[in-house]
Amino acid sequence: MRERELHGNCPEESPVMRSIDQGPTSSSNRFFRRASRAARHRFHTTRIEDLGLGDCRRHWISELRKKLPSPSIHTYIGTDINPALFPKPLPPDTSFGVHNIADEWPADMKSTFDLVHQRLTLPGAAPTPLSLAIRQLYGLLKPGGWIQLVEAEQEGPGSGPVFQEFLDLVRGLFTVTGAGWHYASVDMAFGAKNPKKVLAEMSARCTAKAMDGLVAQVKRVPSLHTSSSVEKLETLGGRLLDELVEKGAYYRIRCVWGRKPDNLDAM
């Protein structure tokens, strides 16, 4: 695999970077329209994989389907470690399944997708090395397929102490997995910092709910050291929700995307 094919930064003038702070739906839809042009000239239909659903009313893959022309000609597959997040009911072209991003993907899924999207799940690969987790994602792509990775820089400018506590945990996970956290990025407004009421409420609730999985992951990594006591970890979600509703926070997001070469010999 050529590193530049996978890890090139999104240009600031690209549709992804211009719209990422407007929320996942706008960003993903614009990215898909751009990336899928190259795929559609060779594929009558497109297989789309979304990893890491999050606890939101509007899942990325479901919202993307609503935005696309002729959505029923494509196949949409979502995966998450928590089946409780799977929406119901589903259209016949959409399915969801349980998978841990740290694990190898089933053989019948490899080299079958035209677009793979991942958002804020890579720290959860610990103790699997980050490079292996990404290569496994890359292995899902057909030749000529596209991949989009959305992850957060672990900084929260102007945020409260509980949000900083959350960032401390994620920084620890990134350090253990080898991901690092020094990236160019844009700020995404959570909770009271977001002027749009619906997004303010959704971002606060989703971020707080995500603490359940984050805390569970922290407990599974014995080499991770955090400033939070066991008691504080157990109440992190509730305290974070209160702080985001009252004060809000800014979360810096980085997006990378790229295309698998058509020529397999180039990998």
C-alpha cells in the first residue's frame, strides 16, 4: 500500500474540510459525491461500509442514503461493537453487523467495498497497533475504492474541566495504540457552543453516551495511566453531559481520505 494513497490530508478548500464542522451528514454526503464519481464509471452499484455508528438518532449511513440520487441501487453496511446502536426498521439495501475494529475482517468482506467510512473508532483498536487496524480497513476496498477516516485531535480549546478529563483518556488510548495526536484540524462545536439547537442537543448527548464505551476500553488497557480515579470514570458520562449542555466545548477534527490504486501491483 502506498502511504500517500491513504494518508493524504484533506485540502482546506475541499468539500470535506469546508463542511465537516457542519456535522457528519453534510461532510459525508459531499465526500461521497466526489469520491464516487470515479467509482461509478466502473461500477453500476456501490457497496458502502460505515464503521462506528455512535449513539445518534441520525446514523451516518442512513443519512447518506437519504441524500443520494437513486439510493436503492447501492448496498449499505454498518458495523459497530455495540448492537444496541443498530437502527430499526431498515430498508432492504441496508444491513448492520457487530464487529470490533481491532479484529481481522471476514474473508468474504475483503476487497468488496467501493467506499469505506470510519469515524472516531480507531483509539478503540487498542491494544491492536493502529497501523494494523488501518491496513485491515484498507483491505476492505476494491481496487479503485475510496476510504475516509475522521478522527479527533485531542485538544479542546475553551472547554471545561470534564471535557479535558475526557480528552486525557483519549490521549492515553492514542498513545497506547501508536496513533499520536498532533494533527492539523478544524473545530467542531459541541453542546452550548453550537448555535444550532438540534446539533447542540445531539452532540452533547452523543458525546456523553460515548463515554460508556471509552471507559470500558480504558479498563481493558492495563498500560494506560489516567489522572481520573475509578469513581470519577464511572460518573464521567453524566458529568460531561451536564457540562456540555451548560458550557459546550470545541473538539478538533482531522479528516484523511484517499483512493486504493486501480493497479494492485501498486500496493
